[in-house]
Amino acid sequence: MSKFSRQLKKEPRRKESGLVRQTLFDSNRDLFERVCAEDNLLEAFLSVKRNKGAPGVDGVTIQEFETHLQNEIASLAKDLRSWQYKPKPVKRVEIPKEDGSMRKLGIPCVRDRVMQACLKTVLEEIFESHFSSSSYGFRPGRRQYDAIKEAKIHVQEGREWIVDIDLEKFFDTMSQDRLIHRMSLKVPDKRILRLVGIILRSGVAIEGEFHSTSEGSTQGSPISPLLSNVVLDELDKELEQRGLKFVRWADDANIFVKTEEAAKRVLLSITKFIEKKLKLKVNQTKSKAARSQDVKFLGLTIKNGEVVIARKSMKKAMARVSQLVRTNSPVPVQKTMERVNSWYIGWVQYFKMTQYPMQLMVIEAHVRRRFRARIVRQCKRRRSLCKRLEKRGVKQKTARAQAYSSRGPWRLSMGAMNHAYKVEWFIKEAGQQIFSNRSLSHWHSEKKRIFV
């Protein structure tokens, strides 16, 4: 059994710091040789494999790459050392954003993702210690929860006005020359800078047609988050030098001040700094100076010094429930509920950061009402609905009044249907996952309401 097979079988995971184990490296070897080391490229492949992802322009999947892993890794290492390595163009895809515009994402080939993952690990060792403690996005061991926690502290300290900075098409427009310059201040091995330049200029493929990339970095590639932090670290240092409190997650930055006047002044001056010094564009429509309860940060809002799910996030969740539970769908309840649970479990794992479980109850109640409306619609005749209500314990008079009223399925999903199909039925019979009834240390009483 080869060393590749043995290491794959063990599937070693990186520590939370994201750094490759130092035993893989000889301290006397320079940075570029560490990127070319086969052991480190193998470790990078395992990272790529865990992150999954679609194939790039060459159509090679992760599974297919793994089939010939030893040869692929050896070939990649050889090409890097001899400077024969040439990344393929990145496959461009677009996904819709909440505002109706499109977000441009890129899918590099698996081979290129492996190299970038290895390079990212080496560069993280250099830059991590220099990054600001108020920068959280895409950094080892730092979570969105930590960013929200710091934002909450700033608001509780009286900085209730927030300068919300939104950068327009940041990944597409950031200066490659400025990025390389910033990296050169910390990276002693110029070959690493050359390799980064090759990656940035690899181009994109849009519907099979090649387009050069003289600016920006591919959003979606393993190394792009680190490169974005290198660029925006200059903004962090400027904010720190001015003595401002802030929290930044990638290109989403919130600056916390005590008065409206200060917020407007900071918004104006920081916008000028970003556009004149960093050569980036501030989205004037989305950037604003507002009270904390009117600012959404990572899907949440700080209101009265407490963390709540933002209004837009709640609306988006309600819309998702409506998509999953169609009132005219013939799919069995249990099967549809499985899909709902699959989405909801992931959603609630993040949004349980709210201090108000009542917000989760609203989502769960909306799920149940959608199902009740479906049941009403499935009873094509009023007589059938009346009999079903009576069978499930509703008094005959009430059942007849409800069933033979002029109300449609959505309005009929309340009242008698609530009695016929109670919460217990949804949990035991339909299999609904409930989280709002759990007791988390940061939660208020489930009866305490919040309006956002």
C-alpha cells in the first residue's frame, strides 16, 4: 500500500487553526517548496474532497481525480517545480441574489483547487497573525457567532449607530496589482507572488468562451477568501488607527459609533478612503448610517442590545417554507415534511443565535398552517372536509360552520383545523422537527415577543 493510500484511508483532518501539520515540513525549506511538496498537496486534496464541489471546465470530478490520485499529485508537484503549471480557466456560473442581481461565482478544476488549497495553507501561516482581531470572515477558528457576539458588545456599550459599508462587486473589481503589492510586504519568496499572479490571470470560461481576467479574483475558489482579507486588511488597519470599533466579515463591514452625526461623518470619510486609496467601489444604495435595529449583519440584527433574526431573513425563511409546502401538491405529508426538516435543521443551526425562540415558533407554525391548507384543499367537497373534521374530534356544529363557509383553504387552515391537526399530530404523525421548545442558555422565555 502506497503512502497516498495509507493517508487517504486515515483521512486526517486539519486542526481548527487550518494549518498543515508542521511535521510535514522541514523548517529549512522555503515557501514555494512547501507548496510543491507532495505530502502537502495530498493534504490539500483531502480538504478539497471534504468541501465537495462540482467539476471545472475539464469535467473531471473529485472522484475521478482520486482514482489516479498518486499520479495526479506527482504530476502537479512536478509541474509546479518546473514552472510548467498552467491553471485552466475558471468555469463561470451565476446565482441570483436577494436583490434580483446575479452573483458571479467560479469553479476551478479539481487539480487547480488542490494547488490553491495548499497555497492557501502556506499563506495563512504568514498572514493570520497580522490580521485584525475584528476581522472574522473565512479565517481559521472564527465563526459568524463570534462576529455577532462582538457586534452585540459594541451596541451594548452605547454604540447604537452603525455605518454599514457594502462594497460593490468586490471580488470582480479588486486590484490585482495592489493585492500583489500588499502580499509582497509579508511574503519573502517572490515565486509565491508569481504563482498567485498566474492564478489571478488564469481567465474564466463563460459558455465555453474564454475571457481574460485583468482585475478581481474568482469568488468560489479556495484561495479567494484569503486574498480578499489581504486586500481589506488595509481597511481594518485604517479603522484601528482612527480608534473606531468595527466588525468585518469578508466584504461586509459594520462600524459602531455613538451618534448619528458621527455615523454620517464616518460613512463619508471611509467611503472616500475606500474609493481613493483602495481603488474599490462603495455601493451607495446599500451602504448607510442607521441605528443597529435597522441594520442586517450576517442575517441578524442587534435590537435593544439583543440578537434577533433580521426581518429580511424571516421573510426569506417564510418564502422558503411556501416553496417546500405547496398547498396543491399531491406529495404525501411525510415525504414533504422530510424536505422541510432537511432545510429547517440547517437553517435553525445558524439562526438559533437569536435570543427569541418565538421567532422559531413563527416559522414552525407557518409550516403547520401550510400543511393544514393542503389538507383542506385535498378535501375537494365541503362534505368531505366536514366529515374529516368531525372524525378528528371537532364538534359537528363547528365542523359544519367551518366546512360550509365561503372561506378558501388558507383561511380555513385556522380555527377548527388547528383543533383537528394539533402540534402533537405534526410531531408524532407527520414527523415535524421542533426546536423552539428547547432551552438554550441565551434564550428568553418562548412567550417573550420581539418585533423587527
